[in-house]
Amino acid sequence: MSSELKARPSTAITDIRAASSAYTSVAARRTFGRPVPTDPIPMSYSHHYVPPPPAAEPPKPEKSKREWPLAVRQYVQRSFALENSIVGIEKDEMEKKLKLVIAEAAESNTLLTVDWESLPLPQQMIETERIKKGSTLISTPWTLTSSVPNAQDTNLSSNGKNKRKSIENDGQVPWRNTNTRNAFEDRVTYPDKRQRSDFGGKGSSKSHANLETRRNRFGDAALSPYALTPTMDTTPAPEVIQGPVVGRSEVLEKKYFRLTSAPNPDTVRPLHVLEKTLDLLKKKWRKENNYGYICDQFKSLRQDLTVQHIKNDFTVNVYEIHARIALEKGDLGEYNQCQTQLRALYSQKLGGHPTEFKAYRILYFIHTCNRTDMNDVLADLTATEKKEPAIKHALSARSALALGNYHQFFKLYLETPNMGAYLMDIFVSRERLAALTNMCKAYKPDVQLRFVTEELGFESDEECAQFLCEFGGQAYLEERSETGVRLLTGKVGNTFELAKSTAFKRVDIKGQI
């Protein structure tokens, strides 16, 4: 027993030594980051181990810049030219077609052999493809059952509402094979689940089973001697108009109607007839001065120019005359429409009077208080244009208002060139109220009416007094024997301040640029 007790301590020491050699020392973690896995390192080299450096990435080959032929670059420039744009064809669609054409030529190594001068532009290719697709769809014959629904296909529900179901036949109608709508578009187009399922949506198996049953029930109708014969096969396809319309009408005067379908060449006047129409309208305007009639005729004339894609000096002349007449009558809606088209026509260097209408545009933006578009106009002006009298006057008027110099502004108002005075007449009352509020603060307790007349650009004291009475100043006009009529500026200031805040509300005009 004692010998066993003596042997135990030596056994325990042996076990401890064996345990001490059965584990590997690991360095304590000092961060919360994930440790980098490494290969097992011998204990003797654990303190001297240095991880190998990461392998260097191979250098990437530099992309070589491709030189495109001059003919290809000119073809691209013609594709993006504004005069070659076609209504209804978006820029993104045209770019995709252009890339496809150039890519095909590059893959086939025909960049130098293709005749890029005579090759149709991408937008012309897209228009031709659309015309071909439209003529194919029109000339496709329909079957009897797809065009003539049976009256017994309509069932009445318990609440008395009709449930409409589509008719299916053995042969599918032409658009069934090209239905690529997704589920969301089906929900938008067919809010009723029963209607959506009839067009091949989810859960359409039950609908097809019902249609099959109905077809079997009324299948003998097709064998009846009274069955109708299809008439679409014998009807000639309508004429497809390629390119712009060429008018054939000889009528000088025509009322304006908004187009809801393709224009009819028999009702469109060609260019030589439109020139005669313009001469007639100018004579009638001088003689009758009927703006309602003249405006309707000019809109009809502009429409005939648009559908025929006529853009020349005559087009510019038509829009300029209509814009001047609209300014004279204070119709800013029609003026803005003409001004917008004139801006695009002037960019094509088609003649006209661009400096005159640029000055009108600056005055218009003063009226609308549109600082963003005003800055765009000022940035586009060249040094030569700034020296033109009309533009120089408009810029001076803008500068005077920006500095609060109403004395200089009303001096310029009386010296406005061309037809700019019609535009300034629209907002001069607003600026007069702003000037009156400043005068009421600067001149107290009163001021002579004649002084107000001269400062605010009125033609007479009577016109000035009428303006003051219109905005609530009649109680503050006092007539004195020594100095005449005087305005009590110390008391009327709040009245004009309220009128000014009302006049400077946000301008909202139909047809605003």
C-alpha cells in the first residue's frame, strides 16, 4: 500500500510533462478584427516568421484608341444634326441604331468601302422599318370569328352587370404572337382579372377551358349557310404616307383644327398657296384689324408648314409676323409659342430678325421674373449682339431694375425701340408701384404730383392721378393753392406697399417659354 502511494507522485509528474508538450503556444488577440489565417509555424520559428509579400498583379494592357474614317465621323454628325431629326423618333432610339450600323460595318471590315454619303441616316432607317411593320399589320387578313363576336357570348350576372369575355378561335389573331406585356402592364391595361386571364395571363387555363366549351357549343354556326364571309381580305390596304405630307389644297383661307390623326394632303396647302395666304392676311389685318380671325388663320398656316416639314425664310417670316401681332394685342400665349419656334429656326441660320426677338425675350423674362432663363440668355449673347440697339436697351432696362434705379428705368421705357414697348406695358404698372413705395420712404411728408409724373414716365398729370386713384391713393391727393396737387407720401406708403406685394405675385401664362 505504501509503495503504491510512493509511486503516484512520479506518475503525476510524468503526466504533467506529457501535457506540457502536447499544446502549441498561441499569441493573445489584441484587436477585434478577424485574424489572418497562416500556415502552421514551428514553435522555434514563431517569433521570427515574416509573411510573404502579396504577388504583384500583371500589368493591364493599354487600350488602343481607334481612329474612325472621316466619312464615318461626318455620317455621325449628320445623324445628330437638328435639321435631320424626325418627329416621333427619340434620340436614344436613334443612337442605338447608329451604334448598330457602325458596329456591323466594323465587324465586317467595310468601314472604308461603305458609301456613307448615300447611306440612309439611322432615323430614316427606323422610319422605314416602322412603315413596313405598319403596312404588314394592315394587310394581314382577319378571320370571321376574330372580327364578328357572337351575341350569345355575353352572360348576365346575378347583380345585372354584363361580363364581357374574349372570343377564341382555332387560328390566333395576328397580335397574339407578339404580346410581350409583363404582369404589371396587364394589371394597368386590364384591371379586371377575368379580362387579363383571357389574354394569356396567370390562371388562364380555366378561361381556355371555358372558351373550348363555348366553341364546341357554337361550333356548328360556322357551317351555317347564313354565315358571313370575311370582307377584310378584299379591302385594299390604305395608302401609307412616307416622309412629309405634300399639300394639294388651293384654298387660301382655312380654319384651324387640332390634328387628331394623320393629315390629309387634300386639306393641306402647299408652299406657293401659303405665300398667297400670308399676303392676304397682312392686307386684312391692316384693313379690318380682327385679331380673332387673324390669329386663327395664322395658326392654320403654321400647322400646314409643320406637317410639310417646311423650314425656310418664309417660315421665319410667318412666325415673326404672328409674334408681332400677338404682342400688339397682348396675347402672350401665342407670342410665346412663336418665340419658342423662332429660337429653333434662328439656330439653323434661316434669316429673319434674331436680335430684335432676343431683345423681346430679355424683356419677357423681366416680366416673368425668371432669373434662370435670363442667365441662359445673357450667357448666349455675343459681344457683337450686345452692341445692337435693341439688345443694348433691354440689357440696360434689366440693369436699372436690378440696381433699383427706377429713374433710369422709366427713362428707358419712354425710348423703347421696335415693339418692346408692348412688352414693357405689361409689367410697367408693377414697377411703378415698386418705385412709389421707395418714393414714399424717401420723400416725406408730401411731394408734388408733377414730380411723380415725370419720375414714373407718365404722359400727363391726369394719367398719373388716375393711376394713383386706381390703387387706393385718391384720399391722399391734396390740392394746394401755392404748389398745386401734392401726394401725401407719409401716409400712403402702406397702401402702395400692399398693392406692390399683390402685383409681384408669381406670373403664370399659358404657353410660357
